[in-house]
Amino acid sequence: MSYNSLTFILFFAVYLVIYLCMPRVWLRQGVILVGSLVFYRYAGRLTPLAILLLTSMIVYAASLRIAKIYDGYEVEKEGLSAKEQAVLFAGYKKKSRKYLWAALALILGILIYTKAGRLLHWTEAGKLSELFQWKAYIVPLGISYYTFSSVGYLLDIYWKKAKCERNYFSLLACMSYFPHIVQGPISRYDKVLKQFHTLPGFSYERVCFGLQRMLWGYFKKMVVSDRIALVTSNVFSAPSEYAGVEILIFVILGAVELYADFSGCMDIVIGAAQTMGVTLEENFKRPFFSKSAAEFWRRWHMTLGVWFKDYIYMPIAMNPKFMKLAVSVRKKSGNKAGQIFSAAIPLGVVWILTGLWHGTGADYVVWGCYWGTLIILETVLAPEMKKWTQKLRIDTTTFGYRLFQMIRTFLLFCIGRMITVTGSLEGFALMLTGLFREHRLWVLFDGSLYLHGLDQKNFAVVFFGILLMWGVDIMQEKMKIRESLGRQPIVLRWFVYYGVIAFLLIFGMYGSAYDSGAFLYDAF
Amino acid sequence: MREKVKKVLEENYPEIDFESSTELVDDGILDSLTMVGIISALSMEFGVVLPYEDIIPENFNSIDAMVELIQKFS
């Protein structure tokens, strides 16, 4: 049951009517739990549901145990100074550490097992009984997303940065919550749980806003992304047949396809959650307007970036042993070297792991190293860049310079996409060399550009869709579009809504030959 | 103490105006890379070990917040 399937739309319509009819918070929580488990049951298979339940029990048991240990600290800390409290808390952390490590080992073990099974081409099990056969594995739907959120939740409780949920069914509802389990956003469970405890009743404005956002997501996915996929799937599976400007155009379209697909999915799920009065974290903030690689990753798949920052980067950088090492580098080689050392080592680890999160092949390791190197270089060379722009008298505040920075970042993203899009490093090499092998400029004029899966009419629809997305993104930088639209006369509002629905029905990719099962980020 | 903290910050990050905001982290003036550098510099200067659970934006949003944090653990 993909988010863009008719089955999901029917499921969601029935679910929402039932949900909005519930008069009490606990009843709305119940509908979320049952609805999410039904969704998961039919989106995946029965066995992955069993694995999700197992993971939730491990997380619940460990978090509750740690919280109970910390109850003792709360009593003992009274009357102590901040420093004494820190010493006391360190003792309590030590007591709870074994429960944290055991839970992390178990839930990460399940994730690593499924990833390794796929990498080693083991047999994918269809039933729980088949899982116990030699070299069998299973991939529960959304395992990377709920595992990462669970790890974050456990660590936040261990660091006392989050409150433990003491009701198992609330935690299960949060973990299995259908808007975020398949493709994220990677939620902080404590934030979602806090909202679950005060789920509001029906609000016309909120439901309208949620449905509008879902509609916009469907537009991005079904009009733009799925249409571009008609051509990119052909090109990226046979990169040696293309060259020059052809590759350039299809790689740019591939980058837009990925953005429309993933951000479209986020619009659908964040909108769906909004209809229920739940605010999920944003995952995109107009990334193609970024002026640097680091800024790009603060705007693209934001919850993954924040997760790596909070649970990998900062713990490494703040580790007392690592700090000592950084201080000794600083003393021996100066402040600048110390700063670079403290930033580069944890960043390197983060980007190799980010690569492995996206895929276990060598291409993903290279992809991780590519982005890691870019961001480290940007950080290290920033002062020199500033000096050079001053020497060359380049005004970095002009629109022209900012536009140059945006185009540069977009092209860097396109190169990054080329590394993994064909599925192998050989494919990447073919594309990269093909780009300079011959220019093939004539494809722009002789119509042959339209022979690879996307005819001229469909190219025009894609072009219009991209323009519309771009326009909306520009407007979003300056204003809140839905709120502004909401203030317009009713005739204009409904003209816009019906216009988008009509556009979706006429130009959306669906029908009997359409495969609605493939959002690009739902395989993690 | 405040002047000493300010001096350390300005020596390490002369390009940042630390007095310009009381929401340094929330306003995006300090990113995680800078925060790591600041923590490392302050730890070295004042000989304090800041526990990870106290590395939260609120404690780095202004010079005063950083001073308070160091005083808490020194």
C-alpha cells in the first residue's frame, strides 16, 4: 500500500473520517494505533509486523528500565551543587549503560542483519518460519527509519534529554505511526509522543491545510517525478548509449525527479499527519537554493542530517578522549589545526555512515566520501576563500554571486547523484566519460531527445511542473503560501484547488499500466 | 569571567560577532562545527569537562549562557 496508490487514498479517507469522529484523546490515540498497524500489515507482510513489535518491546523495556534507574538520581540530587549533580549523574549513567547497550545491540543487530542479507544476496524470507533457514533474511518496511528514531529515543533518555513513555501502546502507536514509518521523516519520538497526549479535535482549517499539502505532494510525485522516471529509468540503465548534452539534461532531470519524489512524499505524509493535528518535522527546506554543500545538507533530508549530527557527530566530537586529542593537536599545531582536526574526524565518520545508510555498495561509500570531502574542504578553505574574494574584489552580496553559488551547489549535487544512480561505479565512470566524449548538441534541435521515453508533450508537462515547483519554492522563501491562499476570496481558493486536482487527474501518472509502488526512498 | 570567555571566542572565531544575538545557535550563527570548536577552546582554557547532556543550544545561545555553563562545572 504505497502512499500514492488508490488503496492508500481509500484507506486514508475511511481512517480520517473515523479519526475525526472520535470525541476523546484516548480514542483518537486508539484509532492511530489500530490504523497504523492495519496500514503496516497491508503495506508489508505479517512477519515484518512481528519484527516491528519485537523492536518496540525492546525499546520500551530498555527505556523504562533506564528511566526507573534515573528516578533514584532525581531523589538523591536534591541539595547538591551542579558539579556534584554531574558526578552523581555519571554514576547513574554507568548503572543504566548495560541496558542501553543491550537494546542498541539488539535493534541495530536486526537492521545490520537485513542490510547484510541484501548485500550478500541471501534468500528473502516470505514467512517467519523461512527466516530460520540458512542464509535467509527479511526487510521489514521502514526498518531504517524506525530503528534510527528508536536509537535516538533511547540515547535521549540515557542523556536525560527526553522523557520516557511509560505506556507501551502509546510508544507502539508512535513507532508504527503510518505517516512517518515508511520514508520518514526520522521523528524524535518524544516530540511526537508529546503531541499524542494532547491530540486536538476536528478543525476545518487544519484538515484543509493538511489535505492541500497532500495534494501538492501528489502533484510533485505523479505529475513531475513519475513522468521524469519514464526517461531516466531508460537512460540510467544503459549509460553507455548516451553522451554530452543528453547526459547533462537527463542527470539534471534525475536530480529534479529525486527532489520531486522525496519531497512530494514528505508533503503527503506531513499533510496527512496535519489533518490529525500532529506536526511532523520538516525534511526539506528548498535545498536547491543552497549556496554551499553544508547548507544543502541542512536543507535536504534534514531529519537524517540532524540525526547524524546529534547521535554520531556530536558524541564523537564531545567524547572526552577525542577532546583531549583535539586539545593536544591545538597546543602543538595551533588553533586552526585544532579546529580542523575536531571537525574533520567526526565529519569523515558521519559521511561514511551516511553513505552506508543509503546503500551498502562501493558506489555509496564513494558517494559518502565525496560529500564528506566537499564539506570538510568547504570548512577548511572558508577563510582562504574569503581572502581571495576580497583580493579579487568580488562582491559576495550580489544576487549574481548568490546565483552562481546555487548553480555550483546544484551541479555538485548532480555529480553526487551520478555516482549512485546507475547502481555501480562502472556506470558512474561511463556517464562521466560520456559527458565529455561528444557534445551531441543536435539532439536539442532534431527531435531525437524525445525518443528515450518522454515525448515532446510530456517534456512540456515536466517543464511546466518544474516551473510551478520552482515558483512555489521561491514564494515559500518569502511567505506562507497556504495561509495567504486561505485569506483569498472563496471563488479564487476553490479555483486553485480544482485547478490542481484537474491537473493531477489529466497529467498525473496512474492507470492500469502505472506502478504506484515505487517511491525512491521507501527501500531503506 | 565574561571578558575572558569573550576573548577566547573572538580569538578562535574573529569572523563571528558574539554580541550580535542572544539566539546564536537558534539564529544559525553557530553551527555544529563551530560549537565543537568553541567547546574545545573553552574546555582547554578553563579546564572543565562539559557533560554531553549539557551540550544543548540553550547553553550556547549567548556569551552569558556559556559563562553560566562554565561556572556550573568549574
